[in-house]
Amino acid sequence: MNLDEFLEPVSKSVHRKGPHDRIVLSSRVRLARNIRDGAFPGWAKKPERMRVLEIIRPAIESLPEMKGAFSETMDNLEPLDKQILVERHLVSREHAAKSAGSGLVINFGETLAVMINEEDHLRIQALHPGLQIRQAWQLVDRLDSELEEKLDYAFSNQLGYLTACPTNLGTGIRVSAMLHLPGLVLAEQINPIITSVNKLGLAVRGLYGEGTEALGNIFQVSNQMTLGESETDIVERLEKVLAQIIEHEENARATLLERKAKVVYNHIGRAYGILANAHSISSKETMNLLSLMRLGVELRLFPSSAGLIVDELFILTQPAHLQKSHVDKLSAEARDLLRADMLREQLRPVNRPIIKPGGTNSAGLDKNEKA
Amino acid sequence: MLCHICKEKTATVHLTQITGDKMHKIDLCEECAKEKGVNDPSGFSLADLLLGLGASQELEQAAGGTTLKCPKCGFAQVDFKKSGRLGCPECYQTFAEGLEVLIKSTQKRAQHKGKVPERLRAQRNFELQLASLQKKLHKAVEAEDFEQAAQLRDEIKRLKGPLPAATVK
């Protein structure tokens, strides 16, 4: 099956909305599972991985949720397609590097993605827009329950679901939310927040998970411990912490506008200036500036229609998506030129930010307002 | 104090993380700290670091100095040192002793709470039910309540009769 035809075009997928999506970009729950009879993928030799893949893949494909799914082995995917999947957060970077003996199944609608033979035999994930952790857990729980009827999971009464890495033992659950926190970054409050979130036993990571930097003021918050606490307890704990981070971000934005409006307008105005006029721009700079424009949309310095354009550009300006629209293999320099061309073109309908005298743009900060 | 990672240079970065009632400490030299992304608080989590460290020592201890190997998959403790990952589900038995400390220090509790696969739950319920009936039967016999005992015996027979479809060893 062709991945391009399967994945929803970005111009459509940016319309997926969820609660609190001004700040919470997406919610994700993933379960790590292994079958009893088989070495973990990192230790298993290729024939063993192939055998396990042959057991697991049909089992997943047969589930009702996977009707019309995209199912492929990793050796059959082009490197560019794998990178596209990473940029859409449907597979991990680690999984994109896999080849024969690993596989992938994505449901129609792209809310469920199962990686076969990543670090564990199974990495089942549910992805929802906005703050919908509970819903994501319910979805992934259902899929897992259906799957356990078909597969003999490795499970111990004491250690729960057995995983390749002892940090995933027990529930095998990783609950995470992707947060856009430009207010806390601009107000220089992000580090204390990260520290206190860490103290609560939660991890804060960058855009693409483990070991990646926080581009575009985007942070991932997730649970660290998986054993000794039930799934629902973990989900509830994360929900509480997220509610607080959302409140801090809203407060930071309000305070910034009240006390340092010029600083905020300056950042947003400059971001727009560069994005709409540059002729060469890196992916990293693009992300950071688009983040500020997104903040500008939320502060109503730009019309709301600009929000969709910004969200679309967030994805389309990333390396693989940019390469996808061109036949020739692009160098990093060539991509920077094309990226700038795309940004200028796409941002043409977006006028420069309107700052009302006296900074009365704070209307966009009403906490109770639905995005 | 020497760096926990390279064990060569002097440790200048000292980290403490408190999770629940447990405190984890780690000392690193500047270079290793940088390499592990400790300077970038957003990408840093102590558990990731801890795993690569003490764990291998624990496993070594469990092996009692010899090269303990998993009988099922041939995984040895030196392999854990390299990857921080185990070889197969069976390894958790093989290296149980060494893993205990690691698990206790990185996880909330060393006892699973939460979802249990349905087929195992059925098995567990079956065992619990059987034990309870046998206890009742024993009591009834002791009390010479044979009518009750006969009833219980039949119940046990019924329970044992067709074993639950998926009884795992």
C-alpha cells in the first residue's frame, strides 16, 4: 500500500481538534508488550525477529479497529517515508531505523499505531489531538485486550508485563502529552517548571521524545515509573499535573502581556518578519519562529485562519515533508532555500501582526475560552 | 569524587532527584554531563542515566563474579552493561537477584498493580476459588457437617470439571 495515499494530507489533518489544544498539541498513550516465546528484538537474531513479526502482524491486522489499516514491514518502506512517519509522530526515530524483521500497522484515521519489533515486540500507541489522555488510554486498553486473546503475552504476577528495558516493566505504559509552552519560555519560568515536574516523577523531553531538544517551545511530559502504580492512577496523576502546567502557561502569557507587552510583540513581529521574508531558513529556526507566530494567533495578533496555516507549516517545513514534494534529492542548503520559498508563499495571505494601541489584544487570553 | 560514568575525571555536576520517598544521586564530570544532555534540563531524566550505571554492577553481583547466562536466550550480564536491555522474558528470572535493586531504585514499587491479562486472571481466580472451597470443605469435615461437606465436594468437582479454557502452567 502506498503511504502517501494512506496518510491524511496535512492540510486536512490540521483540522483535527481537541480540548485545550491552544496548549496541548496532542495526547499519547503507549503500551509495551512482548510475547512469552521469543527473545526481545534487540537481542533476537534476524530469523527470530522475522518469526515473531509473522506471529504478531496478522494478529493485529485481524482486529476490528484495524479495518482499512496501513500495514507494512519496515524493509518495504522508503527511508523518506519512514522519516515522514517520524515527523507525523506515528513511529519513533528508533523504529524508523529498523529494517527487515520489524513492522508497522496504522489504523485508518491515524489514532492507533502499532510498532512491531521496536525495542519490544509490540509498542501499541493511541494518539489524540488536544488533552485527551483518558480517551487515548481507553482506546489503547481496548486494543490491548483484544490482542491478548490472540497472543500469549510475557507477564509475571510480580513484575507485570515483561519488557526489554526494566524501566517499562509492570504496566508497560507511557502516558504523554505534547505541550506548546512559549509563554513559560519567554517568561523564563520553564526551567523551574521542568524541575518541579521532574520531582513529581514525571519526565520532560523534547519534540521527538527521548534525548531530543525542545524545538519550537514544544515539550513532552510523561510518566517515568511504570511498575507499582495502576494505569488509571498514572493517567490521573498526569492529568492533574497537566492541568497545572496549562494554568501556569496561561498565567505566564497574561503576565507577559501585562508587564512586557513590547517584548512579546517584538518577538512575534520579528518572527513574522523573518518567516514571511527570508530566502533561506533552517528547520530549527523555522520551528522556533512558527511557535511564536502560533502564540501570535492565540493573542489575536493574527486572524484565526492563520492558525491553520501555521500548524500546517509546522509539519510541511520539516525535512522529509519538504523533500517529499520534490523529485530530486535535496541537500540541506537546498532545503533551506525551498523552505523559505514555501514559507513566503504560504504566509502571503497573512498580514503583519496588528497591535492595537495600549495592548488591548489580551482578549485572546480568556482562560475559559474554547480554542 | 570520580565521575560515575567515565570513572576518570573529577565529578563536578551533582544531581539529586526525589521520587516518592526515594532519593537518587548521581555525580558526573562536565564532559559526561554534557554528553548525557544533563545541561539541557528538557531532555534529561535521571532514570535514563541510572539505568546505564549501577545496573550492570548489580547484575555482576548477582552472577557472583561468574558469567551468568540466561539458559533460554544466552544473554549475559556484560550484554546488559552495553545496552541496558535484557535478552528475553526469561532473563527476569535468571537475573532476578541483580535486577531487584535496580527495579526498586527506578520504579515505584516492585509489585505490579494494574492490568492483568484476562486468561491469567481467570487462572488466578480459579485458584483462589478452589483454595477457598477446599478450606470450607476441610472445616465442614472437621465439624462433621457431612451434608455441607458433600455439597462442597460437588462444588469443587464442578469447578475442577472442565478446566478454564486457557489454563497456563
